[in-house]
Amino acid sequence: MSQITKPFRFNRVTLLGAAILLGFPISTPQALTQSGAHDPGVRGGPAGAGSFVAGLTQNQQSYFASGLVDFADVESVKGGLGPRFNAESCAQCHAQPAIGGSSPLVNPQVAAATDQGGTNQIPSFITIDGPVREARFPLTSDLRQRDGGVHALFTITGRGDATGCSLKQPDFQRAASANNLVFRIPTPVFGGGLIESIPDSTILAQVNSQAGAKRSMGIGGRPNRVTTSNIAGSPNTSGNDGTVTRFGWKAQNKSLEIFSGEAYNVEMGVTNELFPNEREEATGCRFNATPEDFTHMDATGTDSASDVLLFSMFMRLLDQPKPAPSTASTQNGARIFSQIGCALCHTPTMTTGQSPIPALSNVPADLYSDLLLHHMGAGLADEIIQGQAQADEFRTAPLWGLGQRTYFLHDGRTKNLVRAILYHASDGGRRYQDSEANAVVDKFRRLSDGDQQDLLNFLRSL
């Protein structure tokens, strides 16, 4: 890894990790601005999510059901957990409002820290009523080189099923004191197969769609794409084949299977056929042959499938969330959503292409995202580079299911939808471009209280 020759300076909001850890209030001038409108809060009623897509065959439904069971299964050390981990199951992180969603109301990481006799200390940024988080260090401990990787919160030390393992947790206090700590929360995986089935050409068409309107508002957007220059208005892409990547906060993962394999290894410490090597090879902490998750060649049907395959099939066959019935307020809010420019990035609908699973073919996916990368300014920059996505760039987060989501933005810094909108506005400081959302947020701020409320009601109806 090459040396960083220039001093690495954090902007005023990339100190977020340290501020949360040390108990300081998190705010920006924009986020503290109040209006007469208010966030209606997490929508009640049925989840409207968590079921499989319509039209599946019986065998496809069997893969979905088996994947759901595996997704919710709590791992033991014998099953592959550790040596370092953030959670004990996929469903601990992806739970709200149904399995496949995002952070639940009660954070399961608090209990996971001491499960089976574990001796972990719970970091101050993990609280029972806060979001599930993973921690990343933008730089190595000497602050001279880029890191960017996930530093797992917990170890299996002290657990009854991990006798003989002795590992220390990362020094999060030191990282925070050095302004070298940032967070991510789980992305919902509803409609994953629909997103996976959208053709590259459809995503790339979003780059030049409504170009005049975007240009007038300072909006670009780009795929995380090797073959596209690093300009606003392009996608992230695979470094292997150059095609558009679309999963994760920075659209860094190509497919649901890669997404699953990486998370299994990084979040739970389980080696698998896609990521077959232990991230931690300390003596006394390896209890299984690797990879720990593999294809069962002597079995048949879904019993032969690896966990990673079953995770990906569950997400691939998981339907998109259903919105609440519309009202006069939400209908006006939808109009305002387009009028002020939200839809220039949060594309309401894209249609899937031909899939080997007929139920996923030619389906309107109402994801409210262009799946492109956008510069978000210094206020949201997290100093993490993934693929072609730079430190201030993020994939437009899909808004389907927003009505029942508890925490917002990549680090879960707020539960308030008004603040989440206002946090989108930020200048670029000395290192970055201004946020591409600045003009849209300005238009939001200029709306009447009634129109703001209708827009918020519409978002909470999704």
C-alpha cells in the first residue's frame, strides 16, 4: 500500500465517530434548522415487506424458505462464528420491519457481546436503543496509510465454545481520539433480485436522463465504473469485468452472492467459498477447517447449497416493499418530490430485464434510486474509498420501505427524517465538491410548512 504523502485532514463531520464515542452532540447548522413540519415517524401497521416475489415456482419458494431459515440462524463457533465478528446472524442486522430490512429497534449487538460467556466490552457507540453499526478506520493506526476496512467489534474470547482463544478488541477509543473512526449501518435488502436484474444499460441511461434539469441544480451522479472517468454522473463498476456494481452504501458489490459472501466473512467471521481465508489467524482461535461454509456435494436439493448461496437466493427472491395506501397528502407529497428535484437522483422506477427466474423479468422496480454515485460534500464524506467510489461519494439510497425504517444515512446518525434531508446539504470544504443535493435541499427549505409535511408524509408512505 502506498504512503499518503499529504497530511490527512478530516473535515468537520468526519469527526462524527469520535463525537459519538465521546458523547458529544452531533449536529450541523443545516440539521439544527427547524420547520413547522415534522417527521411522522416509523409507519405502523403491517410490514408490507418480507415476503417472496409473486409467481415463483414451488422449488423457487423452497430456496426462499431455506434461505430465510439460514438468514435467521444464529452462528456458533463450531458453525464458523469468529474469531472476530459484529453479529451472530444476518437477521440480527437486517430485521426492521421484517427480516431483510435494516437495524431493529433494539440493538442485538449488546447481547451478542457477552453471548456464551464472551468477555467483550461494548463500545460506547453501540447502545441498546441505537442502530446496529460496523466500525471502519479510514487510516492505519499510525495515520500514514489508508485502511478503510471493517474492524469487527467483538471477539470470541471467553465464550464456552471457543476455549483457548485470546484476542483483544480493537482500540476504538484510540481511533476516536485520532479522528479515525467512522460507521456504517445495514442496508435493507428487500427487492435485491429486482435490483440485480436491472440491465446495466438502464442504469447508465440515468446518467444523461433529464440532463438539463440536473445541470441547473448541480446534480451529476456516476456509476462506480472503471471505464468511466471520475466525474459526477457515472456508476460504480466491477474491477474485474467493468460492469455496473449496485449493492452496498457505495455500490461496491457486484452481486447478491458476493454481497453475501463478503458479509458472512466480515460481519460474522465465517469463511466461505467466495472468501475462503480467515481474516484473523491467531493461534488458538481457529476451530474449523476452511472454508467453513461450502457446497455439500453428497446432499440433494436445497440441502446441498452453501449458506452463502441460500442467503443470496433469499435476497434474490425477496419482494420489494409495498407502500401504504395513498392519501391526498401523500399524492401532493409525490408531486413535490418531483417538483423540487428529489426524483432526479431518487428515480422512482426502473424496469428489470430478462431473468432466468421469470418472476423477476420485466418487473417495474419502484426503488426510488438511480443506483449511481453522487458527491455529498464534506458533511457526509466518510473518508472510505470503495471501488471507484471516492470518500465523499455514495450510491443513491433506495427509498422503498423508508416509511418503516428507524435510522437514516450511512452511519445512522439520525432517526429524524427532516434532519436526514437537511444533512444532505453540505459544502465541499477544501477537499471535496459541494453536495449535489444542495439545490434540492434549498428548495425543500423554501417550501411552505404544509408542502413540507406532505412531502414527509409521502416519504413515510413508501
